Amino acid sequence: MKICIIGTGYVGLVSGTCFAELGNNVICTDVNKKKINDLNEAKIPIYEPGIEELIKRNTHQKRLKFTSDIASSIKKSDIIFICVGTPTNKKNNKANLKYVFDVAHSIKDNLNKYKVIVTKSTVPVTTGDRIEKILNIKKNKNKFDVISNPEFLREGEAIRDFLYPDRVVIGTNANKPNKIMKNLYLPIIKKKNRYFHTSRRASELIKYASNAFLATKITYINEISNLCEKANIDVKDISIGMGLDERIGDRFLRPGPSYGGSCFPKDTRALLTTAKKFRTNLSIVKSVIKSNEYRNNLLLSRIYQIMSKNIKNKKITFLGVTFKAGTDDMRESSSLKIIPSLINKGANVFYYDPSGPKKDFKNNKIKYCSNIKDACINTDLLIIHTEWNEFKQLNFKSLVKNKKFKIFDMRNLYSPVKMKKNNIRYFGVGR
């Protein structure tokens, strides 16, 4: 099939590349000409394991192209995917749909035959209705169907999630686009019953409801971990015991920092504004957001407690600063709140992250180290912030070389019993 992807951010680039890998002819477009030029020179703008290899293979085989000529790309394609960002509007916490509607107007002006217009961007309920209204002018009669096809891609696991999905959700009340989309996804759904057809509005809400539920699981186990610390219980046992119940499951039941990234924070906020629009009270989601925002304060208090409230001029090392492993994404990472607070209290903060240095830290007092050894040597407090695999088997004594150092393991990667045997002062979360 001939596919046009509008927006070459995380979702657009992964989706377009994977559609090409499945044998389709894909044109990825973006208004950002520099990004397109970089992609044509094999410079990949996102950190995602495996994406570079797939892009090179499919561009070489001429199934995948990158261009800033959006109008021409629309005309050449049968299916148009809207994959632009929907960031939070800081004034009212609504999803900013400006870029979605800009794309809709571009499509409106370039419909030369029937096309399926697919919203893959995460958008609030009724957005498809508004896109349809924009496109529905006299010359475009019977030339389009607007459908919803939300993405469920985890950063760091996006290619696997696309090619081996839990489910493919298609929202449309029309038969024609449903048949086209089912045929498009056939290579990755034919072995299992993973294709779910529903209404467009239901499809739009499924994405938000799913992310809000997962954010709730994270927040819930974080709050339970607070209780475990007070009651001298290992939260890991609680997570395992709960997770064995098939109705609950063990995923997203690992305590740690506040949730962050490109999805959970903005989607929970946007869901609340949607509920407000429909005059519905989502008190649980509201509480989740509030608890998550407070999480950083609790972790900061724990750091001060571990250091006996003495952090001035102390070297504090962060292993990992991204919101999760397998990505370079710093959006709403808890490190962006915790580290500046420590620096303001006089700490000397160093960090190492496998995805490289970060421009997100505006404070020039934080120091990036290109390897674990330089980051850890002679540190007073070592904080494991992100669960990268290379942090799971470290010899801390040989790395740190400071007899009085302490470890605050925010991801519970290590055994407290083994740490005690090695005479290392170790602190976990919910332990």
C-alpha cells in the first residue's frame, strides 16, 4: 500500500519504518526540513534500539522515503497517518491540537482521490469529528474517511510493540476503511486475534484510558512502597504477591520515581480536561496526578534522610537520568526536579547515562561523565535512577573507592541482603 506519514517524531518515524518493513511504500513527511535532511543522511533523531538498521534497510530498498513536500506526498498516497505531537497546553492542561488541525487543513487542500485519514496521534474524544468537519467541503465529497488508530508503543520497545502488538485498535463506523486497515495490518495480526474494531470515539478514549490506568498502577505501588518502608516490609514481596493474581498482573507494579515520559503525564492531564468537558468527575485520575507530582518531594526527603541532612559539598552521582531505560527521553523525568533541588542545597551532582549527555539540565553545575567509573569514583551517594541493564551487575566498591559511600537504589535492582554482606550502606524504595 502507499502510505504517507505526517510527522517524523517518535510515533511517526517508528510507524513509518515498520510499515515499510512490512512491504509497504512509505513516505515520511515533516515541516522540519532539517530533520528530513538528517534522515536522508541516515542521522536518526530519536534513540530507539533497532530503528537505525530498519531505516537504512528500507531506504536502500526504496520502500521508505523522507521529504518535506507534504502536499505531493498526500496526493501520492492511499492512507494518510497523522502522527504529530499533542503536547500539554500549560495554561489549561488540555492537549494542544494545533498541529493536528494544521495537518487536517493540508490534507483538505490536497485530496485528489479517496483516502483513509488516520489519526495515530493521541487525541481527545471528538477530535476525529473536528477533523472530519475540516475536510468536509464540497470538492472532497466521498474522497475520505477519518478513522482513529491509536499507538501503543513503549519507548525502548517500540519496534517489537509495533510488529508484535497486544492489539491493533481501529475506530470507524464505516466498512470501507475498516477493510483497508485490516488488510494493512494483516501481516502482524493474522496469527493471533489482535484486531479490535470499534467506534472512532471509543478508539480515541481507549488510548487515554489505558495510559491513565497504567499510571494509576505505578502510583498505587509507589504509595504502597511508602507504607512498606514504615512497616518494615519489602515491597518486592507485595508486588510479586499481587502480580500472581491474573486479574491484576505484575507489569507496572515496580516502585520507583514518579512516572514521566511523553505519554502518561500529558495524557492523564488531557483526560481530566476531557472529563470536565463532559461534566464527569474522574477523581481517581485526579488523585493519581497529585500523588505523582508529590513523589519527587518524598524522594528528595529520603535523600536528605540518607545523608543525615548533610549534602553540602557532597558528591552525588546519578546513574541514569532519563525517565526509563532504553530511551533518551527526558520529558518529565523525575531527575529534572530532584537534581536541581540537590544542587540548590549545595551538592555536587555528577551523572552518567548510556544515551549520552542532556541539554535539559539548565543548571551548569551538574557534570556529565562519559563513563560509569568517572561518575562513581569518590562519590558520597550513588543514586540508581534509571534501570539500564548495564547498572545491574556493578562492583560498587571498586568503582567508588570511598569507604563511606552510600547507595540509594530507586529501582530496587540489588539485593539488600547481599549489600549488607558486602558492608555497603544500601537503601532501596519500599524496603
